[in-house]
Amino acid sequence: MQYTVIEFFQSETEKERRRNLEHLLQQLRLINGPKDGGTDATA
């Protein structure tokens, strides 16, 4: 499922926003990881 920024802003609670933000950052690491050191970003 594709993550969207809209989902982040529609979050109702701080916990939900934090979880969504961490998910977004994880997706960015998965995209950028292999060409920036090659470490496994799924850990």
C-alpha cells in the first residue's frame, strides 16, 4: 500500500502522527539506503 502525506496530516492523535512519521521516514530509508552505504533499512 502506498503511503501518502495526506494520511499523515489526517492523523488524529500524537501517537498516530508519530507512527505515521516513522513509517514515512522508513520508506525514505528504503528508497535511499541501497545507494547510500548499502545497509539493510528493514531492520
